[in-house]
Amino acid sequence: MMEYKGYHAEIKYSDEDRLFVGQVVGVSDTLAFHGASVSELEEMFHQSIDNYLAFCKEVGKTPEKEYKGRFNVRIPATLHRTAVLCAKQREMSLNDLVTRALEEECAKLTAEV
């Protein structure tokens, strides 16, 4: 992933086009770019973000932040019930229980790398 001004982009290589192709993640607006070399790709990524921020300023739109800290998760009703009961038993909110579970799982992944 590449990072610039708090935005991140996922990078893939297109064999067909012989180009690196990037797309900014975590925002609903489509911000895509490409380059034949890593330096060109990085330059185009920066340009994409700078243009996005300039456009937002021009039209009076607040630029989207990458992640808002909120997301919806669909789970089976039985798991939902179990999670609520588990949180209550621990005297914590469901949100705190889910946050802790995600932190623990992500920590395991980071430790594996």
C-alpha cells in the first residue's frame, strides 16, 4: 500500500497493460491512477490526492476521510445475541467487545508477519 496525506492506495500490476494500477481505499469517491514505474505511480497517486482535495475545496465539499470508525457487520442472530450477553456479563458495551475482539485478531495477524 502507498500512503499520502492520510490516504492509502492499493496497488496491483496489470500484465495486460504493463502498468501499475492504484486505487485509493476507504473513500466512496473513485480515485484511481496508474504508472509505468514506481516513481511515476507515486507521482500520480500524489497528484490524484492533491486534485481531489483541490476539487473538494473548489466546490465547497468536505473531503472524505479514509475511515470514519464506523461500519456495519451482518452476523447470524444467534451470534448477535451471544455477543450482547457476553458483553453484558463483562460489564462492557457490545461496541467495546467487538473492538477488543478485532484488536486481538489484528494483533495476531501482525505478529505473524
